[in-house]
Amino acid sequence: MIGALIARQAVKSGYNALNDRNLDKFMKAWSEQSIWIYPGNLSVSGKHVGKDKVKKWFAHFQEQFPQMKFNLNHLGVGSIFAFSGNNVISAHWDLELTNRTGSKYQYNGITVLEIKGAKVIKGQDFLFNCSGEDFSKMWGE
């Protein structure tokens, strides 16, 4: 159970780092071979492989949205008895954004993080109430 508590706290810390716009702190939790998957059919969508490409994606995210605030609703842990630093964590969140043009958006989703050796090896977003033309406008496309 202690491993699960540590994993949950690490994920909370990661979201706090995003809210604080501290990308270096956020990326410390990601493995060199990590994968980030973002939904949709935009230029930012798809699979981003390797820590450098994941960091580049989140840097672009921060550039596109100069104001953002993640509010965590719930964190789920795949195995409460995982002691080895391997686990799956799901984070249900609400997000308030202001993009570079000053438009404000709100949406919510779930991020699933696969952790191995206490590092994120894969992260994937599942978004709700965020699609179509508004989604494209939000990203400036």
C-alpha cells in the first residue's frame, strides 16, 4: 500500500508541476524511452516516442496555452500492493485553459500512466467534451 501512496503523490506532484509551468520538474518522472499518446486528428495528436519528443509536446502545450489549471478529481491505482515501482495510475481531471489568442476553454479527461521502475513509460489522454471544430480552434488549427 505504501508503493501506491508514493505513486499517487508522484502523480499529484506532476500535475502541480504542470500547473506551475515547471516542465523540467514534470519531466523528471518520465523514462528516456517514454511514450505520450494524445487523441484526435490534429498536428499534436498521435504517438510521441522518447523523452525528448514527449518534452517537446508538453513544451508546445505550454506555449499554446499560457494559462492552464488542472484540477484533479480522482486518482486510481492499478495495484495497491505494488512495491517495485511498477503500476498503472489513472487520473481524472478537469482543465481550464486560455490559449494564445485569449480564448478560454474547459474540458475534462482521464490520463492513464504506465509506470515501470518508478518512471512513466507510457501516458495516454482520453478526453471528454472536447472534439470537432472547437478542439481545432483551441489548438490554433
